[in-house]
Amino acid sequence: MECLHIFLSSGLAKTGSLADHKTTMAFNMTSIKTSSDGAWQGDNPLRFAFPLLIVQTTLVLSISRFLAFLLKPFHQPRVIAEIIGGILLGPSALGRNKDFLHLVFPPWSTPILESVASVGLLFFLFLVGLELDLSSIRRSGKRAFGIALAGVSLPFIFGVGITFLLRKAVDGEDKVGFSQCILFIGVSLSITAFPVLARILAELKLLTTDVGQTAMAAAAFNDVAAWILLAPAVALAGNGGSHSSPLASIWILISGVAFVAFMLTIIRPAMNWVGRQCSRKHDSMDEAYICLTLAGVMLSGFTTDLIGIHAIFGGFVFGLTIPKGGEFAERLIKRIEDFVTGLLLPLYFASSGLKTDVAKIQGVKAWGLLALVISTACAGKILGTFVVAMLCMTPVRESLVLGVLMNTKGLVELIVLNIGKEKKVLNDEVFAILVLMALFTTFMTTPAVMAIYKPIRRIATQAQPQIQRESNVAENSSQDKLRILACVHGPANVPSLISLIDSTCNANKSPLKLYVMHLMELTDRTSSILMVQRGRKNGFPFIKGFRRGELKDQVGAAFEPYAHFGRVTVRPTKAISALSTMHEDICHVAKKKRVGMIVLSFHKQWRGEGEEAVENVGHEWRGVNQRVLKNAPCPVGVLVDRGFGGVERRVCILFLGGPDDRYALKLGGSMAEHSAVRVTLVRLVEKGKIDSNSISSQGLAQDGCIDVCCASSTTPIYCGKEKELDEATVAEFRSRWEGSAKHVEKEVEATNVLEELIVVGKGGFPSNMVAIAQLSDHQPEHAELGPIGDVLASSGRGITASVLVIQHHSLPHEHHQPLLMPIHDHMDDTITAEEPTV
């Protein structure tokens, strides 16, 4: 056999030269050089270890990411793309070209690629152990244990029958020991891939539903059982199937049990102590403890390899010893997960794909065996899980979904199959059949679950009248609380949001309940899954109050001081979702908590003056705001933050007319109640229709309030009842807040706003759109803000004030219904965020 031999020449860090002959030292070896001297020296970089590894890694990452992009619309986990990418690079597809295979994946490079991939696999299994919480498994109850037991035992029994069939039908498989073959095939059929299942459930927003919790607990039981079965399988396999010594296998099993007992009784308490030492108060000590932990992973892997069990078993067990839910685990994950899962783990799929030759499955007989294995694997898992779930009084549909979820394979099965092939228990044809079985069963999971059980979370505006009627009933109660849902991307959004909410709601007159939702993107990272498990309930954000000693993120901690002022109750939460579905979380909480208004952070934030001071959190977050504006069950405000706050706050209300502007005006009325807020109403009217009773523009300019500019329009803006409602709203505002707020109607042609905050309606009233569009001479940059909001939020116009764009989701005849945010109990159409208590 060919092996890799690296040796040091005298005094040089470089390794020896590439030799065409083989050096014999007890066995044949190929000596290679680590790096080339360059193309100018006549060296081909692909004949040297490190440059070739770079090319291989780049090719693997490019193909796997491209396939992941193609499969994303089908909601497939990334592991599917990585498995397919590895198969495509192997002898099944691109590798059928011998020139390509010997150029990019020559035989001498296999040990290097597999060694690097094994390091990634070792640390990935450490992360898997880190995800598994043994204490939560013990608390999961008899139901999950029964489902897991049925999901392991029945497929394993079916695997015995498949083993009999494969040994007779596949040439050469009968030369392998029967017990070893049963163990590997039985484990491959009965296993459930815990990490892959977690990501599928998170993608479908089922991770912490009853179905998801049961599936995760059963999968955790299943995972532990699989590793328990895999250890004796590896021990019995030895180094060549039937040639292993029974006595050696017994010693391997005893040593493995002793290793696990030592890790859980000695190392686990030691790691708990390390976890307590690593906190924000001991930053200087973190580096040493983290390095010590990483070294412990390597040492554990070496120990299990020394025992005779695969090295990855040691990494998995060491992960179980790490304390869950603390800062130490989070910091470990942040340090290694991107490097391991993003760079090293795809190499393992590539090395596995190089061993998978689909061409070995030839003829009707072989493809029939593949269909039989897939059918048997699905039947065993789904049927066993379904029957036990029904016996546990689970509804039929949920029982069927549990069976489909438990049928998820993926990476863990691929590990088992690779170990079986390495131990020569599985030949090329059986290996290819089982790999395709794992690929098919995992691929079918997401579409099958979506077809059977996708929870109905319709976000319809039809629910709005019910909310409004309930609000009307609650108006007479002085104990009702105003409710606002504020959505933030990070701590930078907090100061302006606090100033806005404090200016809008007078907590001394009406108690305020503020739901603060920290929006976080769900990715394939392990830390995302851990955050979802800790921060969500029933598939949606779980609202928590501040409690002493409770771990809070930076956003929740930033709002905590505000909770101590006045009659304000702050409820922090996290929404951890894919950006394409995050609006469902926001709208669900708004509907469930019956909030009066949603406040969204704009996807851009200004940190100073000039274009370079604009911070963009990403175009995808703009899509989140657009979907919330489309589906929200209550009014929505989008805050364009340019820094709003201070002791005295100056606010300008721009009014053109329509439901959105009327809502914005009444919001301005609630601001006028605040002693620290100075409100100015600027009404933009048609040419020649300025009210003679309005305050002159010169007077306003002298007062330093505002100087508003926009092109006057000759297009009719108002019609019918909308005009009457606009006039009544403005008249009520002027009479009610005379002396507290100023009012002006102007026709001008440039804008120079001196206020710190501009409040404007989105302008959704259809008859108003043509006239409003003429106020702008540029192409819309942010159409979701409406024409005026788009102009005010655009860069390069010299506007330094923050902007709050209001959208009031009106229904037909909405003016006959009370608004969600009454300022005073005796007013039916005011806009403070009041609703009935839950």
C-alpha cells in the first residue's frame, strides 16, 4: 500500500523531495514535498502536498456552496449539498475522467485529505456532544424514550433481514463476519442524525413545538444508542472484518466503558469548574481555558483511537462533559464552529464521495436492492415511531410527522458507513447503496413534513377588527396598558428607540408594556440552534421579563434601565429565524400580545455625516421590513435612525392626508403631551389653498421651528369622506394642542428641516399617490417608506433628522372604527398604543 512519509532534512523545515521510487522501511512509502519552488523553477504545484490541498479545498467548497444555493428553495439542509458534491467529485461523476482524478485527487493525496478532514470531523463531533444536553434527555419522559426505542429497535431488526439478503446478493460481502455486518448495517438503518434534524426543525419553525421537542429528545436518545452500538461494532470489526480477536474486542469494550465513566465522573466536574471560571469578569483567563479544552478534544480522540474505538468517539464524549447553556460553551462554539463546519467538514464529504462509486450499482438486481433498502429503512423508522406515538395518545398526523422526522439520516450515518468501509466490513457496492439510502431519506424529510404537518400560521388582517373591538371595550378601564412591539437588530438601535417610545407614550398617565424583540438570523451554525432552543417556545419567540440573575443579551440589558422609570414594563425576547420567514415571528407576537403598534428599525443607520457614515445591516433585512409592512395586523412605524434623543426633543409632523397621515398626526398628539417634546405640524396643501388662519411661514422661521420645502401640486389630492376626515383630524389637533404644538400650511420648493425627528405617513391612500409622487424628482430608493419617507430617508439630501414613517393598515370604512392607540379615554380616534390586557 502507499502511505505518506514526511521527514525533515538536516536543519531544514522543508520536507524531502518527491521521489519516483519507493523507499522500503518495513513497508512501502511515498516521500513528497510539502510546498513547491514555484512555476518559474519548473515545479507543478499540483504535485506538492500543500498547494494541492488548497486546490482541493477550494474546489470542494465551491461545488458544495453552489449546490446548497440550488437546493435552498427546496428547504434542504446543507449536508445534502455537501454529500452530493462529494459524490460528484468522486468516481461516480467527475472522477470517471481518470485524468481529472489523477490530477486533482491523486492516490498519494488521499491520506493528507483524510487527515485534515478527520480533524474537522473530530471537532464537529465535539460540537455535536456540546449540543446534546444529557440532563434534558433524562427529563424528556417516557414518551420520547419509547419513540426512540421503537425507532432504533424495529429498523435494527429489519437490518438483520437486509444483512441476510445483501450477503447473498452482493459478491464478496459473505466473506465478512456476520455479526460485524449486522451491527454496521443495523446501525446505519436505525440511526437518526441529531444535528441534521435540529436544522430541519429550525428551518421549518418546529424546533420547539411539541412535535419538535419530542423529535429532538427521541433523536438524542437515538444518537446515544447509535454510539453505544457503534463502539462494539468497531471493536468487533478490528482491522479486517472476520479476523479480529474476540478477546481483543472484549478488552476494547471494557476500556471504552471505563473511558466514558472516567469522562463523566472526573472530567465533567472539572469542566463545570472551568465553565464557572470563564465569564466576563475573567476575560484574561478565557484564552488559556479554551486552548486547554481544544487540547482535551485532541487528547480524548487519541485515547479512544488508542483503545481501538474511532477517534471521533472521544471528541463526542468530551463534548458531553462541557457545561451547557453558559458563556463558556458559547465562546467555544464561536471560536471553532465556522472554521470546522465551513472549511474542514466539507472535506470529509469529499473524501467520502471519493469512495462512493454509484457505477458499482449495476443491473436491475442491484437497483432493486437499493429500492428495497430504502423502503425497508423508511418503513422501519416511520412504522416503529408511528405505532409507539399512537400508543402514547399522539394525534395521527403528528405521529406520522414524528416518523418522518426520525427517518433523517445525513452526516452521522455517513460517518458510520465510512468506518465500516475503512474496517472492510462494507464493500464498494454495499457502501454506495447505503450512502444513496441516507441521501434519499434525508432529502425526503423536509418536503414530506411540509406536506403532512406544516403548522398554519396565517397572518391576516382579518384579525384586526377583533383586536380593535377588544380595544374599544377596554377603553373604559384605567388599568389597561399601552403595548408596543419594538424590533431591533442590535444595541446600536436602542438609544433612539427608547427616546421615540418615551416621547410617544406618557407612562405616567397610562402604563406602558414594551415588548423588545431582538431580531437574529438563523443560520446553519450550531450556536443558532442553541439560541433557538433556549430562546423560543412553541416555535415562536418566548417573552420573558427581567429577573435577578437571569442571563440577558446586550439588547435586553440595554432596555433594563428604562424599565425602572415610570410605569413601564419591558419584556425582552429573541426572534431567531431565517430572514425569509422572520416576519411571521414578528406578526405572530404582535397578534398574540395584541400590541397597538410595531416599531421596526430601518436597515440603514447613520453614524455621522456623509455617505461613509451609513451603516447597512444588509439588503435582506430590508425584505424583512417589507414583509412585515405587508402582513402586520396593526399599525407599523419604520424608524430611520440618525440619532434622536436629548433633553429637549423637536418633532415635526408632515401632513398631506389619508389614513397613514391621520394616524401619524394623532401619534404627534400623544407626543405633544410630553413636557420635553416640542411638536410642529406642517400641512402640505394644494397650490392656492392655504388657510388664512394658518401661522405665517416667516413667523415659524423666526421661531426656529421648521422650514419645510416641497414642490406645490395642482393635482386634486382629496376626495369625499377622506377630505372630511383629514379636515376634522387637523382641526381637532389644532384645537386640542393649541399652545403645545405649532401648525403651518406652506407652498415652498426646498427642504431644510431643523427638527430632530420627522413623522410622516407612508401615503397609502390611492387618490393621494399621484400628487405625492410629484413631490419627488428622483427614482424611489426605498419604496416601502412611501414617496415622502423615501425622500427623507435618502442619502445625499442634507437631511440630518431621524424619520418615523407610519403605516396604518386600514380596512374598508376604517374611519368608523376606533384606532388602536387612544391618547385619551374619551377620544375614539386617537392613537396611543392601548389594548385589553391578556
